[in-house]
Amino acid sequence: MISIDGFRYDYAEKYHAQNLLRLSGEGVRATAMQPSFPTLTFPNHYTLATGMYPAHHGLVDNTFYDRKRDAVYKVHNRDAVEDGTWYNGVPLWVLAEKQQMVSASYFWVGSESAIQNIRPSYYFKYQEKTGIDQRIQQVVNWLQLPVEQRPHLITFYFPEVDHMGHRYGPESDSVRSAVQFVDAAIGRMQAAVNKLNLPVNFIVVSDHGMLKVDTERTLSLPDSPVLQPLRKVPGNEKIMLYSNNEAEIKAAYDFLKQHENHFTVYLKKETPERWHYGQEDIYNRIGDIVVVAEANYAFEEANKKMHPGHHGFDNNLTEMNATFMAWGPAFKANTRIATFENVHVYPLVARILGLDITQPIDGKIEVLEPILNQQ
């Protein structure tokens, strides 16, 4: 299972990803895959790994406050990222290892922390120094191991397209080059794996899309003494405010609601039901007030340059849509399917691997079962 971070649903055609178009053309391709809200990297990678919406697996944002722990989870905080107690649900590699199946991860959100005290049999700490050919060779080496040591689930991750999308915007030559780079790498990986004569299935996904924002007219929350007592967790597309005091929450909400300007203010319990978010916040990690930027606008963050490319917005926006492609012996040939929600990938992978799903999830096998060859 390969994730191309920030690979918008239309990038393969737009930037002529010939290997991906050819391979998925021979297999399965979805019009798009709808990410979960918020359309950010950590929540959606972990949704793909668990089959659960962010409010149900606990990674409700790239940065959030946990009241019970009185601590903040941040994607750049290695201690938090590697602490398995932040993560709930049963990621695919944990499901596999618990059922005596070897798994490997060349990066995936959560894969370097001991979730339920379990890690993949083979995994790496996240860094971006190792060259792509070395990483492809590692996948080949894993698949050449003796059968009892060989992983049956491998996760793999490409950061390049997302980086370029943020820095230069989705319409840029830099994104085109990054798409071409990833496409060539997947072509080389497929060719190398083919030589092994193993029945390997490929699933290529992304976590979200990307859109261009106005870097000149940036947003900021209006200032008022009524906001001072609340804890703020900032983000470019979404700001969360936390308080244990109902009167403080009401005063702050009423003030912000009157000053909406290219952003929408929600009380946690009044976020759109289709987000499966505020009302379903099992771990109480979502802000009491959630402020979401309108498409093509973003909030300033202190001491940070405003880049033109952003994601994290409402998951109903077409530009937030992600990619789903699959090919290999488990999949039907020449099959096109409509857009579907990313929670449904987990039961698909479990079915292919013959794993029993051991706890309730949001994904349903019925959604993607029709793309499988009947076994």
C-alpha cells in the first residue's frame, strides 16, 4: 500500500503520470477518494490505516490538545509521534502482527510507535534522507526473504508531491516534476517486483488534495478580551479553541460568529454531521469552537511564511479529493469506480490478506468488495 502525500485526484492525468495511468488502467481506478475531515496528513493516513474517522481513532488534527492528558499532540514532536498511547483503533500492521502475519512499513503515520505495544516486524523512523532507489531496493529485499520472514503487508510513503504543492501551489511546474518523480519510482518498483514472480497487489492512495490560497489577503481571528481565556490551537485552515467554562465558550463563540470573514465558526457539537467530527469526539480532543477557513483562504501563523498551496478544508471541496488506484491478482481488470470515502480501504486490505477485523470500524467491505476477483 503506497501513499503519495498530497496527490490530488486529478494529478495523474493533469501531469501525465504514465506508469500510474497504465497500471491502474489495467486494474482499478476510482474517480476520486474522499478524505475524512479535517483533510490533513496525519488524520487521513491514520484513517486509511484503521478504517475509522479521525474522531474515532483520536488523531483529530495534525495538532490538537488532549484535556485528559493536559498535553498537545504535534506532528513535529517526536516524543508524541512515537508514543503509542496517543493512537487508538487497530492499524493494519497491528491487525496483521496479532494474527501472526509479518508486516513492514517504509513509513506511515503511526508505524514507528508501539500501538497496543506492537510495531510492524520491519519499520523505519521517519526521515527524508534515504534515496528512492535504496527505498525501492528495501521493498524488494523484504519480498525476497524466506516465506516465514517475508512481510505480507508493506506500507510505503512518498512526501514529495505534498511538499511541492505547499511550496509552489498545485498548478506549478514543481508539482508536475514531483508527480513525474513519484510516477517513475513506482514504475521502477513495479518492474523490480515483477521479477520476483510473487502475487503482489498494489494499492496506491493519497491522503488529501491541494488548493491555491490567496497569500496576500490572509486571515486572522479578530482580537477580543473574550478570546483570551481560551486555549488556541492554530492551523492555516482550521483553528480550535478550548475551554472548560461554558460561559467563556459562549462569549467567544458569539463574538467570533459576529465577525466571520472568509471563515466559518462552529460550536464543536454543531459541526456538520457529514464530517463525523465534533459530535463523535470519543477522546474529547476537538476544540469547543472550531473555525474553518473558506476555500482559497488561510490563517496566518505567527513567524511562518504563507505558502500558496493548502489542504485541511471541508472534505466536500473537489480540490481536497484524494486518489485511489489498485492492481494485481486480487483485483478486477479494467475497472472504474465512483468516488468513495477513504474509511473503506481498511476492510478491503483486511479481506485481501485474510485478516479478521477484531473491533468495530467505520469502513464497510461492501463498498469496495465489487472490485475484487472472486476467490
